[in-house]
Amino acid sequence: MTDNSRKPIRKAVFPVAGMGTRFLPATKAVPKEMLPIVDRPLIQYAVDEARAAGIEQMIFVTGRGKGAIEDHFDIGFELETTMKERGKDVSILDGTRLSPGNCAYVRQQEPLGLGHAVWCARDIVGDEPFAVMLPDELMWGEPGCLKQMVDAYEKVGGNLISVLEVPRESVSSYGVIAPGKVDGALTEVTGLVEKPKVADAPSNKIVSGRYILQPQVMHTLQDQEKGAGGEIQLTDAMAKMIGNQPFHAVTFDGRRFDCGSKTGFVEATLAIALEREDMGEDVRAIATRLLG
Ligand code: UTP
């Protein structure tokens, strides 16, 4: 265990270089991460969650066709000037401006998997622990998921992943943890299995898109062979670190929407629209009418 294990978490990596094939044709020219839930793109929810957890630098691992993400977090000079000239309020754009000191972009030249995408950020991450956030998993709760994890990290250090409990019959589509000692929302992780059969699953706690990792994971990724689906898997690299460094799971107190799937995306849209003060009542009336 190095001195790094409790350094503050200042950087978050957002892997956004995937092809988004489940959302074609919508994602042919528009990055999946820019698809909006009501009026905010998915990536904006993740960046806001990171900011609320104290993250100072957002590192986006992008690829070809992902330029809209850079534009989104830039200053929209013409837009803002014109809006101001017309007396319109631009405060709605406040969360979208990331100054050069607060963001960095690195390219993943081929979509070789999540592990490879994280590895592409190694030079910017450097020798300090960091967060990884998958923007297509929308974590909805207060405090946010990453904040809950950072609070846990301050107690136990090391590596953490967020988990959710699901019905046992549905574990086979996910990464599943083998649990050790449980202390409230914190569970020691003694193993990780990707997409196990129901009968072989070590628990019903699935890995859910938020990670706090020690920088050593970059060395593990560097040496790693391709795994399931011919991709370099983050789960495999993390599994190798269990036993060498503290590894815990935090059960997220909130809701998770899998916006990488079409039904999850629709669910998130409906759930968040129903909660919005500016439209919840109208949407409830529409949903009730549609459901007959
Ligand atoms: P997913 O597997 O959910 O995204 O990866 P995908 O590959 O874009 O989507 P489908 O399955 O083809 O519809 C989870 C996250 O990891 C990123 C994706 O952009 C997404 O945010 N990712 C995945 C990369 O950055 N690089 C990769 O090589 C793979």
C-alpha cells in the first residue's frame, strides 16, 4: 500500500469514446453521451455529479465524432452574446463552461474497451487516485453517487466501486462482486466476476458505473491482454488488484438508470420529468392518459 491510498480525489475520467451501437441510428453523428434526459445531456449529469463530489479536473476520453462534447463544455461565445443582447438569461449555461484548467481531452484511437479507454488517460491522471464515471449510467440521488463514494473513501482509502442490489435472476448481464465484511453501505470486495451464471453469482450486488481507483490500475491495464468481447476490460484489471490493496463497494443510496439501453433511457426520462417542478404535473397527466 502506497501513500497514495488516501490522497484526495481531484480528477475524474469520463470514457466517452464508445460507439453507442445500441442507439443507432441516433448515435451515428451525435455522441450517445450528448443524448438528453429532458434538457440536459447525459454527460452533463455526470459532470455535475463529479463537481458536487469535489472533482477539480474532468478528463474526457473521446474519439472520432465526439467533438460535440468539447463544444458543449466550451464557452458558446456567439450564443451567449446573442442571448445577452436579446436580454435573455444565460445562467442555464453555467454548469457547461469548463475552463482549460478544469478539463482535458484525450483520444482513444480505437474502441478497444473500457479498460483501454481509462488507460488512455494515464498521463493526465499521473500518480494519484482518480474517479471513473460512465455517463450512460445516470445515478440519481442526493448526495450524488460519487460524493457518497468520496465520503466512504475518506474513511477506508484504496479502491472503491459503486454497487446496486438487483434481483438475483438478473445478475448475469453485469459485473458482480464477491462480498466480504459488510458495514452499513460499505462492503469489502473479495472478488469480481463479469456476467456470471445465476447459479455461480457470488452475490446480487452489481457494479454500477462509478469507480475510485488507485493509479496502479494503469500498470495493470498496460500489461493486460484482451478479455471478453476482444476488449480490454476494466473489471479484469480491478480484479487483479483485490488482495493487494483495500477494495470496497459502496451501495448507492439513490436510483440508477441504465441509459445505455433504450428502455433505461425512457425510464430515466420519465422518472426525472415526473420529479421536475416545471413539468412534473403535466407529465403525470400525460402518462396517466397514455396508460389509459
Ligand atoms: P458501453 O459498452 O456501454 O458503450 O460502454 P458503447 O460501446 O458506446 O455502447 P454500445 O454497447 O455499442 O451501445 C460504457 C462507457 O464506456 C465508453 C462508452 O463511451 C461508454 O460511456 N467506452 C466503451 C469507451 O470510451 N471506449 C470503449 O472502447 C468502450
